[in-house]
Amino acid sequence: MASSFVDKARISIHAGKGGDGAVAFHREKYVAAGGPDGGDGGRGGNIVFTVDENMSTLMDFRYKRKYVAGNGANGSGKRCYGKDGETLYIKVPRGTIIRDTESGAIMHDMSTGEDWVAARGGRGGWGNMHFATPTRQVPRFAKPGLPGESHDITLELKLLADVGLVGFPNVGKSTLLSVVSKAHPKIANYHFTTLFPNLGVVYVDEGVSFVMADIPGIIEGASEGAGLGHDFLRHIDRCRLLVHLVDVSGSEGRDPVADFEAINAELSEYSPELAERPQLVVANKCDLLGEDRENLDRLREHVEAQGYAFFEMSAATHEGTRELVRACAQRLKDLPPIASYEADYVPPEPKVDTSEELTIEHFDDMWLVEGPWLQRLVATVNFSDYESRMYFDRILREAGVFQRMEEMGVKDGDTVSMYDLMFEYKE
């Protein structure tokens, strides 16, 4: 049943290819030489991630793993530009971390709600109208569009909640959430009741509210992957305040002090920073205590000795829930906002296999250089960056491109065209 919740997914994304430029000539009655008028190809569509507030899991990515944006349309005559490819929007829950699968580095954190362009479409190819000069009046060539960017990425959901409910299974976390918010989590009397986190908005007073998350019950060994393990511990990462529920009723023969220490040990094992997160401790199921209050008194003494605020409550009868909610709101006022993750992804240098053949064509003082590996290289190099330009130049020299052109008679000042890159040749 645990597989019904998906908080990690791996997908591949492919932005659209740019459309090809057109070779066309202006034809009009009584105009003897209208000249070239082939238009440019359209740009390929981008891949954009956008936050959908109605999504709470990554379930939608379980069966669909490949996402492709639209290609740009080809250019046509009369200087008509091709239509840009359609952008593909991928909806994800707020709080989704986007990582590069190979390196594991963070590319973006979708916690702010702003759209993010993950892969840019390829640039459209130039039509032959760009290549006309006084000495080259009939250019019979145009440029193909460039491929779009592609990535293998991993989506990882880390819930964005102000308050996280933690504790052993069946201590009353789901019941509390259903009482203080309009959330309707599934509630039943068995271990691992909650198989995926539930979110609820808790309204305290006018203009005062916060988001509470019912985190699935943690068991001993969760920090090492036991039970539901890291799949759920990661959801507590973002919570500003933890509410630690402990069952003091003794109905299951458990020791509340031992339970309290066991959960905190798991949090500390998973993340020392998480163990330092502000925490309110709540003794739940107090309505079942009767005359024997030993468990409650022992837990209170143990918890308060460690400096934690302590509350008595019965989620089932609603006793003490209002006081807890107000205490959470008061504490949140003084806490910093929910953390977001800084991107640390650095695009690797493109891997180029220069063994594939290039074609070099010569039209007057214009040199056209094309080939599959060169197309991929041009699409990935940032020509506004000096280091990237030097890398591009080095690859061309190592592949013998300039040497071939010199053997074919290229001259100083000739124009070299490589897809949508044009430059003057210098000896």
C-alpha cells in the first residue's frame, strides 16, 4: 500500500527543435530579380515547470516519464518566419525540488510558486534572406534549426508546511489535523495509518493561519531506511515548528518517555539540524487516563527538564486543541520563514564525438560548415561567455576543421557560417 504515495520521480525532458530556415526567392510580375526572401524557422518550445496548488503528490509522474515540447515550424517564402514551438508546462506540487539525475545537484526549488524554464527550445535556422550580399545575390542555402536542451531530472517532493506533526504511528496525528483544520485524512486504528502526508490550513483568528502537515508515523530505524524511512522523514525538513505527539494513555502498553526519546533520536540520526528545530510536546489521549496519571506526570517532568513546552490534549474530544493551535501560531511569529534550497547545479561541458563527418561548402566568400556533432555543440555553447568561446574554438581546432578550410582555400576576412553562428575568418 505504501507505493500509493509517490514523492520521488525520475523523468526526461526535451525542449523543441528550432524550425529550418527557407530557401526562397521573391517572384513578382515585372520584377526581374526580386532576390532571396526565405524566412527563418521558429524557435522550439521550452519546458517550463509550474506550481499547481491542488497537487500534493508526484503520482502523475509514475506512468509518464518523457516530456517533449513542440518543434518550431520551418520558415517560408516572402520572408515569413516559422511559428515558434508550443511551450510545454509541467505541473508539480509546491515544494518540489528539481535535481539533475546524474550529479544529484539541485537545479531549482519550486517553493516560491514562480514558473521555471528547465529546458530552452532550439533556435530557429536562418533563411537565405540573411546571406545575400552584393557579390552573392542568389544564395541557394539556408540553415537548419538547432536542437532544444534535454535533461534527465529527478523530482523530489518536500512538503511546505509551517508545522509538522511527528510521533509514533497511531498517536493521534491524523485525528488532530482533522479537528483543527478542514483536512479529511483517513483515520483508522492500526499502525502505519497514514501512508502519505496530509496538509491542512489551520485558521486561528482573522488574518492568522498556518499550514499543518500530518507526517506519517516514524518507527525506530527510519533514519536508516526502515519502514517508510527517508521517504517521509524528508517531509519534515521544511517545517518551521514540530509538534511531537505522545500517547500517554498506556492503551498499547508503550512507555511515553521511551517513545519521546526514540522519535527524537530518529530525527537526530536523519538530520542534526532537524533535531534542533523548535518543538512543542503534546501528551495526547489524556481522556483515557482515568485516575492513573503516572505516565503523564513522568513525561511532563522529563520534557520540561529539557526545556520543551508541554501540553495536555485529547484530539478525540477536542480538549486542549484550541490552546495548542494558539501556542503554535504564537511561536511561528518569531520563527524565520520556511527554508528554500539554493541551486548548485553546474552544467557539464558538452561531450562531443568529433569522429562524425562534417560538410564544408564554399559559396564565393561564404563558408558553410555543418554536421551532427557541430550542431549539438553550437546548441550548447554560451557564446557570450569567454571560457565557452575558447572551449568551442579548441574543439574546432582539435577536430581539424580550420585546417581543412585552409586546405580548401579559405581567405582572411571570409565569412564562416555554422548554424546560427557567423564570424569572420582570421588567419
